[in-house]
Amino acid sequence: MSAAQLNVHAHVTAYMVCALHVDQWLRHLSRDEICMMVVEDNEQARTLIRETQNEHQRSDADLSEEMREILPFKRIMEDPLFQPKRRSSVLQLADFCAYVIKRRFMSDRRYDRFYGVLAPQIARVDEELSS
């Protein structure tokens, strides 16, 4: 695959991991809530994200018993809402948060002051689902 194709697949994979966690979180920690995902509009990834999510929303007839615990999505109901990035967009804030978290994982201590503010807000899905 080309570098551009690898980038698109990384984008789709990151989105789907987030979507899986969101769907599981909603199943376990809310009663009647449903959601729609908002995604930065990336022309190269848009179609693949939409198709992949739609595939994860379909019937579980062909899935193993283990996979039926997480698929199909039960709380993500609509196609993703693709939004362009704007100067004042919440997507820019999300990008900044992702960048700070990435730098933390890379052991870049210069971002500790920002991570310290974000850390209490980060959903710890695995811990919440097991409690």
C-alpha cells in the first residue's frame, strides 16, 4: 500500500476503535441513550469510514458468539456526521487533545502540564465496564 492508503486505513482503524468503545460504554453505562458520531471530514477516508461503520451496524447472524457481545453496534444509530475543520471547531480541540496524549505516550515531558489537565477527563472504558 502507498503511504496515503496506509494513512487512510490508520484513520479508519482509529475511528472504528473509538466507535467500538463508545458503543460498549453506552451499552453498559446508560439505559436509553443512542448516539451519532462526529468525524473530521477527510475526503480520502469518508467513504471507507461510512462503509465500515455500516458493516458494523448490520445483523450479527454470521458472527461468532464472542463477537456478538460487541457487534453489531446497538447504540450508534446513524451514519457518521462528517464535519469540516474550522478555526473555532471542536475538532481542533480534539486534535490538540489527541496530540497531547500522543506526546505523553512518546514520553515527551514538555506536554505534562496539558496532560495533567486532560487526564481526569479521559474515559477509562475498560475500568468503567468492569465495575
